[in-house]
Amino acid sequence: MSERSVADLQRDLGLSDGKLALALGVTRQTVRNWRCGRKCPHFAQQAMTWMMELRRLDPANDNLPQAVRVKL
């Protein structure tokens, strides 16, 4: 299975750089760097893929951390 790009995962999750950064515990600049082609650590790719899988299993599931959900 090939890894999806960060830009594709972010678009499918429907999250801005700031909200994705908050969900992953990194800075917006880090997310922007990943989206623009810098190497994204495997753990972050896995976390985004996990969020997509939870959403696929239950579309009503807001699988983001509480701190992010409150601000959406």
C-alpha cells in the first residue's frame, strides 16, 4: 500500500493547517512543510490515515481530539 500525500489526507479530512496541526500536536508550519513536499514522519502519516479510517467506519464519528472538536 502506497502512502498518500499529506495534502490528499488533509483535504479528505477537511482540516486547515492549524486544525490538523492541533490534532497531531505539531505546528502549522510543520504541517505546511509536509504538505509542500518535506518528508512527513511515518507516525504522522499513520495518525492521519487512522483518522480517515475512523471516519470511514462511522461518518458521524468526529475522531479528532476534544481540544480540536470544541474549536470546529
